Amino acid sequence: MRQVILGLVLLVAGCAARGEFTPAPAGQGEAPEAIFVGTTRANEAGGYGFARADEASFLRYDISIPPEREPGELNWPPKTRAADATLDFLVLDQSRFPSAADFRGALGSAMKRRGQTDAVVYVHGFNNTMAEGVYRVAQMHHDLEVPGVAVHYAWPSRGSPLGYVYDRESVLFARSGFEQLLNEVEATGAKNIVVVAHSMGAALTMETLRQMALRGGSRALDRVAGVVLISPDLDLDVFRSQARDIGELPQPFVVFGSKRDRVLGLSARISGTGERLGNLDDISKIADLKVTYLDTTAFDIGDGHLNLGQNPALLALFAGIVGIDEAFRADARARVGLFPGLVLTVRNATEIVLAPVGAIGDTRAGR
């Protein structure tokens, strides 16, 4: 077990540089993204670390997006040079709302100015600092060209490869805070809420949806118009149990996974269990659930744990996620040419295998 934990430390630490909030130099900053944040991280010494807070805080960050990068890239200034808004993700402005009501009012006003009736709520995963989570949400929201403002739930991850057990317990701690944030978003008048969760954030999402369904009955999730789980670090048996308690899963319900996700492979060994939901070998294990499973193995980057957020082709695919689900349930024959640069092969009712054009011997793929 010690070797397994060491392997996880080396794997995660080797591919995830630490990010901090850095103010943009005066007069610099481009393409700002407004990120509204609800967090159950404790505010200590002027910052939000890994300690847990009994009451949620509500904030807004305006993040400058650097123009000189490829879609999927996330950069912050190294300690060896000064911050540069043409290269780095930087903070243009940040504020803390005095109360949940103030947050709700500001978010509602921002949505109204943009003619926005739908909201996307992002949930980060294991081993994230506050800054890394906010920056990643800004990157994905910008690269996906999602209209309107983004909402982010920042739960108290320890932000350390050694904090796996702490993070798993924080998932349980953070459920009610996430439910409160979803209620605040709904109270702004949002008609549809789509939840996008990565890694261990998927476990938090499922636990929260289960809690809401058990408390409020069949109508508790009426405003949740879709769920996307990216590389979910979630035990398969636990996922099935949560799905049973929820009842009717929000639709579309989409999972992005990779059979070669090394982080999830190590997570399974640490947990002493079999497959995680995000690296299934046999999709028949969830074939009775109304879930669309997209296999991104052919697009693996590094450890394969954030293929969607880092790959331009998959980002383009994700931008039309609702259309994907509807199109494939309606007509599997229309798979070629649906999305530029991708060939999608339907294996069965719930699995879609993604591959770059040219990887499959279909002459139509390049047309």
C-alpha cells in the first residue's frame, strides 16, 4: 500500500503544477471571465485554504484569459518571471459577498444582463487549491464558449497528493454546501442548471443529488437539466446505489471516461475496490441506467485524467453535449461528421467510443 500511495503522489505531483491567485499588472488583462463561487473552504489569513467552514462563503472572481495559448491550456506565472497577461491566467478583480442574498442578487443581475436563463455549475476534483479550481473553470468556460457567467463550487480539498483520504471525507462534509449553492442558483430564476464535475467532484455531485432526492422527493431535481461527470473517481457499486436512491437521473447524464486513466487505477488500488466509474472496461455494468458513456481513451493526455478539459477536439465535442445525447439516441447512423475532427462509434445503447479522424478506417471520416 505504501508503494501505491507513493505512486499516486509521483503521478499527480508530476503533472500538476501549483497555481496561486496572481493580480494582473496595471493596464493588463484580456477576455475576462466572471466566475461566481460558493465555497465551504474556511477563510484563513485572507485566503481560502483546505480547512472546512461550517457556513458557506460566496465570491466573484474576474479572471483574465491569455490570448497566446491553445484551447485546453491552463497557465499561471512561474516564480522565475513576472506575471504577463498575454501568457498567464490572472485575477482582474475579486470580491466577497456579505451574504448569500447579496450573492444571489449579483448573480441574478449578471444573468439578466446577458439574457441568461441557464446556468452551468462546475465542481473541481481531488488535489485542487482554490486558485486552481477557479482558473480551470475559467479556462473550460472560455474554451467551450459557454454564454453567460459560470458558477463554481469550491469544496475544501487539501490541495495535496497526500490528501486523498482528507479529500474523500471532505466530499461528505461538503454536500449541504453544494446543495445550498444549487438552491441559490435556482433562486436567481435559472430555468435549467447543468452540473459539470471532475474526478472526486463527481462523488460529491452524486452524493448531493442523492441527498436532495431523499429530502425533497421526485421534484427536487426538476431544475437540474443535465449532469456531466469527467473522469469520475467513484466506486461503481456506490454509483449504482446512489443512482437507485436518486431515481430518475437528470438528462442528459453523461460520463467521460478513459480505460487507461492512471489516476483512477491507483485510486482503485488505494480504495481496495475494483473499477472506478471513470475507467470502466465493461459498460454493461451500467447498461440498465440512463447514462451516456463517452470513452476518451484514444485522446489520452498524460495520465488520462482530464482529457476533456485539455483536448481541443473534445472541448469542441463537449460544447454540444446535449445535442450529442439526443442525436445518438435518435439515429446512431449519423455518427460520422457530426463533430469536426471526430469519429464516434456506438458500441451499445449507452457507450460511445471517441476517436480522432483517421484512427478508424472509414473513408467518410475525412469528409
